[in-house]
Amino acid sequence: MIETFALALPHGITLSCRASGARGRPVLVFLHGFPEAAFVWDELLAHFARPEHGGFRCVAPNLRGFERSSAPAEVAAYRARHLVQDLAALVAAEGAPLECLVAHDWGGAVAWNLANQLPQLTRRLAIVNSPHPGAFLRELQSNPQQQQASAYMNFLIRPDAEQLLAEDDYRRLWAFFTQPHGAPWLTEAVKRRYRAVWDGAPGGPPGAGLRGGCNYYRASPLRPPRPGDPAAAAVSLPHEMLTVDLPTLVLWAMEDIALPPSLVEGLDAWVPRLTLERVPGATHWIVHERPAFVAERLAAFLARPL
């Protein structure tokens, strides 16, 4: 059973959350990406809450700017330090040990930062197709393939991106999901759940629910450089901001057209306790495509001694 609740954080942000499992049990926190929402984790929330699969307390917040979570108007409110602050406050509110932080896409960007800055908040880290910031910066600065694959990011920072994404019943967003081989999981029922998130509050402009998500891209300099906008070319990150000394599982779907396999090369230089599993035949949307596989690999990771 999935419960929903609104969590008011001490610094004025409210996160709409989905959860399963008894409070007081060791906690798994699941972070979604763009253009998704917390509901994408429902199958895993229910799975890991069952006694035979660990009996965890499983929580999936909608990140700020998504679904019914607070959506500040200022782009600066979506910088990494604020997102990490939200997550740290959520962990404190749960009041029980965080056994693992599980994250995909933009959720992974938050998770990598928290694991570097506040490693004491979780015992383990599990990342699904979300590039380590050091690897992503390296590839954006030096790899034309990555620059081309990430060109969509410069579309998403346009002031009219939300309106353009909403055109023709979100035609461009459905295309995100269906490249390169289609998406059998994208049923009409799943589309209705996405539309409910992307539409935003009734009476708003088309695609109003996408503004917060687009602001993540507007707030970050990690995007391909272009004339008049150096973006990633102007960024330098010291090694100490990139190291993660937690047991870390990285599941990498190898047919991710936006995040090529080159992004997992050299990860052990920053993440010495790394378990890297490359997944042939899966795309960026592996959580939708193969939830049972993701659950099985996560369970194996959780069962290992620290």
C-alpha cells in the first residue's frame, strides 16, 4: 500500500511524498528525475516494504518544483545546495537510519552531492543512470558525443520551454521516452499520471507543472557550451567536492541516448567503494522498463556487508 503525505520542512519547503512501510524501520529514500515524479518508484516502494524483502520504510519525495511540492519562482532556488538541504531535512524527519539513498537522473545529481557533503546521513548509495558530476563535467568539456547528446539541455533553459513541451499533448516529452526503440510500458494509464504532473494546478498555463523541472537546468552550469554561454567550459570542480566514500552501486543502462557509457569510465577515481553494473539493452528509463531487475540488483547490494 502506498501512502501519500505532505512533509513541511523547517526551512519553508513542503515536499509531497509517497511512502510504504512502517515508520521506525530502516529507511530507503528514492529520488526521481526529469520529467518524472515520485510515482515512478511505486513498485519498488511496495516491494522493499514487504517483510520478505527487508521490511524497510520506503519514501519517495517529489523534489521541489515537481508535482505538489513547493515550487519557488526564482531559478536560484533550484541550485544544488538547496536541493541537498531539502533531502537532509527529509532524512531528519524520518528519524531512523537511512540504509540507502536510491536515485535516478536529476535525483542522482542531488544524491551525489549529498553523499559528498553529508555522507553520515546514509550508509549506502545506489545510482541509476545519473552521471557523477566529475565525469559529466569531463565529458561536457571534452567529448563532442556528450555535447551533442546533451544539446537538449540548452532547449530546456529557454524561457518558453514549458510551453513548447506542452504542445500537441506533450509530443516532445513522449519522444523522450520512446527513443530509440519505443516504450511498451508507456500505456495510456501511465500517460495520464504524467499529464497530471505536467499540467500543474488547474487554470495554469500549458505545461505549468514543468516549470520547476526546467528550472533545474536553468540553475545548473553543467550543460554543453555554446556561443555566448560557456556553461560547463567555465566550471572547475576540485577533487574534494567529487569524492564519495560510501559503498556505491551504479546501475548503468547502456542504451541511454542522453548519457552514453563513457560517463562511467574512471568512476573509481572518485568512488573507491564502487560496484558498477552495466545493463545491456536497457535505456534511460530502466526503472519503468525493468523494475524487477532494478529491485533484484538493489536487494543484492543491500545484502552485502558494509
